[in-house]
Amino acid sequence: MSAHRMYVFPAAILMLAMVFVVNGTIPGLLTPTTAQAFWTTGFAQSFINNGFSIFAHNIGAPEPAAIAFGLAGALPTAAFLKLGLPAADAYAAAFALWLTVAFGGAYKLTRRLGGEPLAALISATLWCTAPVVWFHHSYSMLALGMALLPFYFYCSVRVLDNPTSLANFLLFQLACLVAAFMDGYTYMMFAVATGFALLFSLMQDRIHKPLIPAAKLFSIGAGLLISYILYALFVGRSQFVPSPIDFFRGWGANLEFFFIATKRILLLPDLLGISDARTSQEYFGDSSVFKSSFSIVIILAAIYIAATAKNDRKTIALFGVIALFGFYMSLGPSVKLWVYRPEGLDQAMPKSYGLFSTGSAFLSEHFPGFKNMRASYRWVALGVFGCWAIVAVMLSSARWSPMQKAIVLLAVAAFNIPSINIMLGYYGTRIEVMSRNAVVEELAPLVKKRETIAFLPFRNDFFVNYLASKLDIRTYNIGGDKNLAAAQESWPETMQRFSQDEIDPDFVSNVRALLENEDANAVVITYIDMLATAHGGPLKDVFKDELQSIAKQLDQDPRLFASYSDHFAVIRLNPGLKGMGKASVARINDPRINRKAIKLDRGTSISFEAGGINPELMLHRGWSRLEGNGIWSTRDVSNVLLELPMQQDLNLRIEFTPFIPRSVDHQKVQLLMNGTPVLERTYVGQDGKPSPRVTESVMLPRSVLSEDGINVLEFKVAPLLSPTELGFHDVRSLGVMLHKVSIQ
């Protein structure tokens, strides 16, 4: 063995360790994320509970739950849990395992391009520490899918180079299966990159040997088609509901995001003072768009290499096309430069705010796969992959001097280093994940293994995945917007009565119905937000006083009893009792059960925003929680209890926004005062414009007002619309957002 090769193995171990550190995947020390760790380990533990089933039986009842994405990551997590690793370490170990595969794939691809072993190791390290990879750990398997792009492409190259080889064919089929069951976004990137490689390969094939092109087409087509069909069969649907094109625009990257880094993400730009402080309120889309798009350094490196190349022009051209397509798609349907989100608009961007159209809307609206790539900026991973591959070509060639290679490597590597707060965050994340076992231990004495539980009020309950699977109970709740929507389709009618994140007027009677109909052995009333709990930080109480009062009320029912802990109240039928069915449960429909009224005098106004009103005044009335600029109605009929001046006519001024985000949407709104209709309007949406904020003045003769001054203002809204139909992670059904009520 040569001295040169003697150093390869130790160098590989050292560089792989660097990859683990930068990605926060060192079991026993670092964990890359919190919420997604609970989400994934919940599925993984449920697999174990049911004899390594690939479906989760503890969450999303009554049907077994198919993990919406990331099965390829959840299965090794389950294996590490079975070996006895704690959840935080099992998740980190699974990520370390797949990062090792990704590192090996990047190494093998560089070697196939002609790189020497040490150069290939450096190339693999450069890719696996790329910001576009480690930033996306908060999106779980998306990060692994991005990391695995070189591995996927290596498998494509092998089958294209020798399509008649059975080993190459099987390796490509394996890559397709891993990609399909890892993450949908990177599966599409893999398919696109492979498509370009296939096209370049066919252009070089000889016409008089038709067997070779046919074998290539068959191998590539079979791999992509079979993997897609298997995934569709697994999740039970061929595609998810596509998002409106304005969503693609909102999540497209501004041009300046590629050139100017965001503060507290990368170490070097922060030290040099060339990063920009940005907040999600300033821009369309969410913070991931501007935090992960910075890539100018590797773009410039690729341009320099392409401009100075003499050999390998075809290879560089292929990767250049892949990079250009990735960056082009990451812009979304509109080009944006210094575009900011005006106050009052949501995260989706109307076309009018773009500089000009990119033309990609045609792909995003009409082509399978592309229609579900709604977070457009994520295509930047394909762009960065193409640029990295061009750098790998440079490292594999003698055309460039060692000095030129060193300069490019140092420049790219320097801008791969995460900021200090991100590195420290990995350590804190593991502590956060481990600390949540206290919540599991708190609930454990109050529930029984294998019984059916409803956690109420339900939300997008990420932490329930972990909690239910650790306790081996069966629950209707589940984390993940796609998984929650799928579970709700099969919920019993008594469970479907509840509204997400709400205590509505029928909450108490619906709890009784759930138990009396024996659709649940117990109802766990949770004082903590199960989504916020999964994200770490102090446990956050939500509606605790109100929920404790409800628990005590249910406990006073002679047929029910309650068990209490700091964060839970568990309601059950008394031992020995059988449920009496739904018919025996009285429904509570009196909107004035909550007698806390909002006092309103002439010349005054009430603002229904967070901090503007006591939230308890809106409980049990068909509204969601208070937000920054108002409160959404989530029932066909919602109401507000108002204390108004007596014995006089009043002119009530009401400001609200109907939820009509598209031109096809319309909404009929009827206002009633103490049961008497006082206003009826129909509102119609307009494409490219936000839902309109309207102000209606209503004359109230004293004849419709209550003699005791306590009046019920009702909002009847039809139809309600869920943001999930537009591609947003919000399964509520929304009517109108109430902003302000005043007396003129």
C-alpha cells in the first residue's frame, strides 16, 4: 500500500467527523433538531410497538398512519431505538448513518469524475457541510434528501454509463426507492438531474446501436415509475392537493438572498459584517427562504471553473445546465428584488409584486411533481449541487494548479461554517429532547397501555407522536399537517365535532359524547400546546384556567371522573359503567353560557387583536385564538357578547375580513343581533389581491337590543374555507377575521 493511500482512511474518518459536527449528528452529544426529532421518533417507536410495521398504529387513529415523508429515515431510527438508544441519540444516529451514505456518494461521484482519493474526500466534505444541507435539519428528511443528491446522481451515472449491467440497474432502483421514501422535494430534484443526464447521454449515443439507448430509457423510467407507484400505494394517494401559484411566488427566493447572507446563520459573513438582519414579517414566504438561499460563493467558483476549463467541457456543461435550472426554479414564478411584504398581506405573493414573470408557473401549474414543489426556493439545493459538481470536476483535473484549487476550496469551505449560535444550538437541542421525557412520565400513571385516547383541544400535535408511542396508547391525534388531514378523514363523528385549537360552545358536551359513545377510553385535556412543546423551550400553557374549569365541571358529572397532573386532566367514565351512546348527551347551544361580555360605549371601540382584549371573552363562541391583527371565526355561526348602552338606538361599526383569497371564492356573511338579522352581504375574492378588509355600519333600533344591556352579535358565514386547500399548514376552517367593533 502506498503512503498516499495509507492516509486516506484516517482522513476519511476525520472529515466524516467534521460532517457530523457541522450537522449536529453526534449521538450522546448533539442532536440536529427538536420538533422533527419527536415527530420521527414517534413514528419509529410505533413501528417497534407493532412488530416493526411500516405503519404507525399509536397515532392518527382509527386507521394505521403512513408517515407522509421520511420512511427511509424513520426505519433506521426505529432500529437504533430498539438497540436501546434514547430518542435524541437514535434520531442523531439515523442521520449520521444517512450522512455517511451521502458522504460516500459524494466521494464516489468525485472519484468517477477522475478525482484522487484525498481530493474526493475533500469534495465530499465540502458538499456534506454545505449550508443548504445543514440549515434544513429543522425540516427533517429534507436535509437528508439534499445531502444524498450526489449519491442519487452517482447511481444515475453508473446506469447511464453501463445500462446493461444488472448491478447498476439494481443500484439505481435502490436509489429511486430511497429518494421516494426520504423526501418529495429532493426526489423531484433527483429526477430532474437524472433527466438532464439521460438527455446528454442519449445525444452521444450511436444511432446504429439502439439497444443501449433503449436500456437507458428502460432503467431510468422503471426506477422512477416503480418508486413513485410504491410511494403512492404506501400513503394511499397519488398526489397531494396542489397549492395556488401565489404560494410558489411567496416562497420563491429574492435575488438579493443569493448574494447577501442572513445574520446568525453563517460565521464568516457575521464576522465580516456583510450579513443582513431579516425577519419573516418583512418578506413573503417564511424565514427559510432568506436564511438558506445564500450561495454566491459557490456560484462564482463554478463560473470561474467553467470559464477557465479546456477539457471536461461536456461534463461541466451538464452540471451547468442542472445548476441553472435549479436556480431558475428557486426564483418561483416571479423575479423579486428587494420585494417586501406589505402589512395586511399573507405569505403568498400576488403576481403584481414581482418585477416580471420567469415562466416557471407553467411547470408549477401543469406538470406532475412540479405542482407539489410549492416552496420554490428549495430548488436552490439542485443549483448548489450543480455548482458543487463543477468544483468536483476541478478537483479531479490537472488543468488547474494546486494553488487555484486551494483558493476555490478555502473560499467555499469558509462560507460553509455555521454561526456559533447554530453550533451551540445542537447541544441545547439534545438537552431539550431529553428533558421532554418528564412530560411522558407525568402522563404515564394516568393512562393505560393500548387504550384509545383523545388529546383535546387537538392541534397539529407533533409531540403527541412521541408521547403516545412511548406510552403505547392509541390516539386520534397526530403531528404533521398532511398526516392530520389524512387522519381526520376517518375520525368518528364524535371526534370530528371538535375544532382545531378551540374551546367551542359544545366542548363539554362533545367530551361527554366521545366517552359515552365509547369512541375513546379517556379524554386527556391538555393545558400545554403539543406543537410548541415539540419545539423546545419552557412548557407553554394554553387556556389552562378555562380547561381546568372544564375538567372540574366534567368531574362533577356523576358518570365521569377526572385524574389530574400539572399539565393534564384525564376524563373517564366511572369504573364499571358502559357508554350510553350519543343520543343521551345534551348539546349546549346557548351562546350566553359564557356571561363575560365586552363593554362598549358610544365613541369607543374594541380591537380584537392579541393584547387588545382579554382572550377569555371569546371562549366558547366559535372563534380561534387572538392573532396580531384580529381573530378568525371557525364555525358556521360565531358570536360576540356585547354590553351596550340601553334604551337608545345605536349605530354599530364592524370591521372584518372575509376569507376569500381567490376569485373563485365567495362568502355570504349575515349579522344578527339577539337573533334578529341586521345585515347580509356576499363578498367575492379577486386573484392577485388580498382578501378585502371591510367596514359595515349597522343601525340597531332599541327594539332589537336586550333590556339588560347584554347583547349577542352573531356572525353566520358560509362557506368556510380551510387554508390547507391553498397549500398552507393550517387545517382550521376559516370564516371572517374580526378586527374591530365600535359605536359611532
